[in-house]
Amino acid sequence: MSIAVLRLGHRFVRDDRTTTHVALVSRAFGCKKIFMTDVDDSILKTINKVCDDWGGSNEFDIEIIQDWRSLIKSWKRNNGIIVHLTMYGINMEHITLDYEQERNILIVIGASKVPKEVYFMADMNIAIGNQPHSEIAALAIFLDRFFHGKELIYSFQVAKMKIVPSSRGKSVKIRKVKKSN
């Protein structure tokens, strides 16, 4: 089983930071891939640099797509589950997240107004509270509940830098990378 995120839309300049943070949360909280539409190249460079430095280059993929409808249809044809995170959905407190482990999950989150058809294409429309808030928060809370907090202790295998937890200050261990001749 793997989890991927589909970030629908991107309002240029206005959403650069938000879209970057959606990708960072996706990577750090256990997703294997993020699909994005209408994204600026600088965001890809930022995420790829994070993966190179902090790990995930071989564990997390970014794919830019043009046709999100085809992605959702293909995901469903391959027996995947579509979860749309929206404040209009059923509150997460009323949903049991017992998914079959062998089924892949595509989490859909929007940037601007989400097309009505997404609500009908989704297998589940889930709300992380039925109030307006950040899609970043919704994604983080959903993934935390889904993985029962285990994603918080995951360590990427190939990383140049790793945080050394500390009750005071900042400590980072830097792995020396041998340069090839």
C-alpha cells in the first residue's frame, strides 16, 4: 500500500509557499508521491533539494500532471481509493480509517475552488473539522491519524543531514558525501 497526494490547482505566486508546504508534509508524513497541476519550477527545485539534503530522493516522487481527471479515473480503475479532504465532507471523527492495506490511496486537496465533480469522483469526502482552515493542516492531521503517529518517528535512509533531537537548541548531524573523481 502506498499513499499519494494530488494537489489540485495552484495560484501562481500566491500559493508558492502553500504548495511547497503541501509537498513537504506529504514527504515527511509518509506519502510516496505527490501529483501537482500548474506548479512553478522553483517549487520542484525546493522539494528536490529537501529530498537530497534530508532524505527521500529514492522514496518520494513529484509528478506534474495536466489532466487530474484521468489520474483519478486511472487510480480507481487500479482499485485505489480516492480520499478528498474538504471542510464540506463527513467529519473525520465520524469515520473509521480501516483501509485494506493492499489498496493505494490518493488524497485530493485543492488550492482554489475544487470542481464539483471531485466530490462525486471521490470514494470519501472527509472533513478535518467543518470549518475553513488550511489544506496543509488537513493533510497533516489526516496522515497522522491514518498512520497512528508512526510517521513522526520515520527516518529516511539516504540523507545528508539528520536532526539530533534536543530539548534546547538545534543540532544537525551532517553526513560527509564522497565526491567521485
